[in-house]
Amino acid sequence: MPDLIVRLSSGRTSPVFFSPLAEVPDLMEACGLVRGKCLVVTDRRVGPLYGAALASGLSSRGWMPHVLSLPAGEHTKSAQHLGAIYDFALSTGIDRRTPLLALGGGVIGDVVGFAAATLLRGLPLVQLPTSLIAQVDSAIGGKTGINHSEGKNLIGAFHQPHLICADLSTLRSLPELEWSSGLAEVVKHALIADTGLLESLERHWPALMERQATVVRDTVIRAAAVKVAVVNEDEREASCRMILNFGHTFGHAIEREAGYGRFTHGEAVALGMRAALKVSHLLEPMLPLSRLMRLVSRLPVRHSLDSVDPAALHRAMYRDKKVRSGTLRLVLLRAPGEAYVTDRVTPEEIDTGWAAVCSPVKPTR
């Protein structure tokens, strides 16, 4: 039985398993995928760790895996590397039953998912997330895509995976920066929808930073359950799913203006949540700002924004996908666990948010 189930508007389900990668061949067949050719796309950091064992396991169960390894990093979410997946897939003689397996973090999941959405007008997708940010967020819900010079994730499609298998043991191999960056999405889910998770994070933060197995499993599954619940309510981001973008409108502006790669996505979201909390408190003075800032400030951020023009950051926000008819929509908090979307934030209030982060950041543990 899956640990979580995404229930789609089509009537289909997208099951989520927190299981070893060795179980993937059985799970694929249990989810109705037809044994035969399959494509495994990974990156050059994850592939050497898990790619060979996955391919061997697939082969032993009668699958014929073809493996492509792409460069690691945000720059892989590009038209160039999407084209490389197209060329590779078409060279193997795929048909519409050929599943694409995305083995890696959020970048691989996004670009491989978009390839699956568009090759032959849609191939089965299997998400095998190996990073924290992917296991609790990006692998769930069917958002796929690549970046553009005008902004992050501006080209993409919804394409729901046939199944998601997150092997929690892969989290042990993450560098500390990737682990702490992924925790930003965990914190986000707590802030927007789960006060119990919020209290658990406050209580167990040192154990999480040390990756204690029991705490990690409970935290990851609970954070992923927030994403599943929101997607079940709003599969295509017509309404409440937008709350998952808390901190992201500020964060995407940081990534764009600082240059992709200076800040990880998680670091940018951590700063973005600080700005969004400040604006939230301006509009809802009863929000316990000090408490929530204390938790968000535990997320390590390596660099300050001192060298980035706040006016440029402000302008960059208007290139975000959530802008409608020139009006910026922000996700804010009324209270812990209670997020909302508003287009009634003034430029002055947004600048107050930026003022909260455009200074050296000293993370605490």
C-alpha cells in the first residue's frame, strides 16, 4: 500500500511510496506499467551512487533500461538539456508505453517530467526523488518544466507521475547544503498548513540537522502529506495550490537577480519566507512574527543580499508566473498554518519585506 495518494481530477491516482529503490520494478508493474523498454535519466552526482543498482534491478525483472546522465545543477533545467533527453529517447525507439524514470533531485524531476509530458504527446513518468526538496515537494503534484532567461520555471506543463518512490536512505548521501536547503520546503509546509509539524520542527531541529532516521522519516512523510493534501484540493493551481508558493515570489526574484547558482533554491526560499513573514505581520499584527522568524532563521544561508539592488529585486517579482494582468499576487500568513493569496499588497509593503532580508544573514542552529 502507498504511504500517500494523490487523487487526480481524471479519476487516476498517483501513489507515493517511501520505499527502497530496489522495490521500483515491482511498484512499476503494480501501477500498471508494461514491462519492456524504459528510460532512466539521472545526473552525474546521483547516477554513480544509485543508477547502476537501479538499472541492474530493472534488468533482473525483465525491463530493458537505457540510462542517460546529465550534468548536475540548476543550469540543466534548460532547452539544451531537454533537447538532449529528446534525442536520447527518440534514438532508442520509444513508444507511448515507454516509461521515463527521473532519478535525482528537483532539477532532474522537473526537466525529465517535462520531457515525459511532451515526448509522443505524453509518456508514463516515474519520479524517483533523491533530495529532500524533491521528496517533500517538487516530485509530487505534476509540475514540470525548465527555466528561461526571463525567469524560473516559465516553460512547462502539468504531467502527473504514474508513481513516486522516495527512498529515504538516499537522503544520507546529500551534502549538508542540499539537506539544509531542502529543509526550507519542510518549514514552508509547516508555516502554511500544519501547526503540528511546526511544533515538531521547533522541538526536533537539532535531530533533523543530524538526520536522525526516525525524526527524518516522520518529518518527511508529514511534510509530503501537506503537498499531497493541497494538490488533492487543487491539482492545477487554480486556487488554493498557490499557497505552496509562500516565500517563492521573493525567492525567485533573488535567484534571478543574484544569478542562478549563487543561492540554492532553498536558500532563496528561506530568505523569501523572511520577507513574506515581515509583510504578513504588517497586514496581520497578531501574527507571532518573532516565533516564526526564529524558526526560519535556523535555515542556513551562506550569502547576504548586500550586493543586490533592492529595486531590481522588486522589479523582478513582476516577472513571476503569479502576476496576473500586471498585478502581483503574494502568499502571506494570517496565522501559523493559515496561508492566503492576496493582490492587495502595496509597493511600500513589499519594500518593507525586502528591507528585512537585504542585510547580512547570520543563521543559527
